[in-house]
Amino acid sequence: MREAKAGLELQHEVEQFFYREADLLDDRQFNAWLELFSDDVRYWMPISMNVRFGDEASELTRERKDSAWMDEGKETLTQRVKQIMTGIHWAEEPKSRMSHLITNVRIVEVTPDDEKPERISTRCKFLVYRNRLHDEVDVLIGKRKDTLRRFEGSWKICRREIYLDQNVLLAKNLTTFF
């Protein structure tokens, strides 16, 4: 019985972490959002391709070998935030109205264990709604794989893999954070 309770508490803690992150993005609190990432973070979004049935292994671009929508570290994420916060970023002037929805949060692996977790691997689904100007609407749906590590009592994202459920980006730009 004790293991199930520890598991539920950890599940709740991880979900609340991701919900808070979504609120920070929606509220444009990008500097606070950056604080959720470790200094050695890997933020990676491969490109999906249409492949024949049975060729699923080649559906995504390969990490560190092929192009990706995003392949960033903390420094690059920080530069993107600084650029958006200037107020003259062409893709965010006027600023977008956004909603980040996170669902189906699952804890896949806990190291060393639920009693004293130091590293957690998770999976979740997301929907990002973006409205800009009068009639620009983007809906981005996909999956995420996140790895969290505990630093001085707080969780930090040390790896994020983002998988869009589309292979052609219909949005005019990709300034969105996931």
C-alpha cells in the first residue's frame, strides 16, 4: 500500500510541475520558464516524414544526424527568450495569445525509486493553441518525452523531446515553446 501512495504523490507532483510550466508559457513569464531547465538541457524536436507502412523506424529525423525543427540547449533557449522579449520580434509583434494544454502525463521510469526519486522519465501529450492578429490560428498537437532531475530539492528539465503530429508545419513560424 505504501508504494502506491508514494507513486500517487509523485504523479501529482510531476503533473503540477508541468501545469505550472504551461501557465508560465501562457502568461509569457519566459524567464521563470527558463529556470525550470537545467544548464545542460537538450531541447529537441525531430521532423516527421511520411513513410510507407513498415518503415516506421525512418519516420523521424535522426538526432545529431539530420535536420530538426529544434535542437537547442539552455543558451539558445535563453537567446530566443531575449529576442521575443525585445518587443520587436516580427513573429510576436503583436504578441500571440496562447494556451498550452498538457494531458496523459505518465511516469515511465524513476531512479532510484519512488521513495527518493532523483531522475524521472515522463511522457505526455500536448495541445498548443495560438491566435495572432485577427485571423491567424495555429493548433499544434503532439507528444513529449521529458527527463527531470532533482537539483537542490527542485525538479529541472534536463531533456525534452517534442514530437509534432504533423509533418508539414502549417504555422507561418515556430516561435512557440512546448
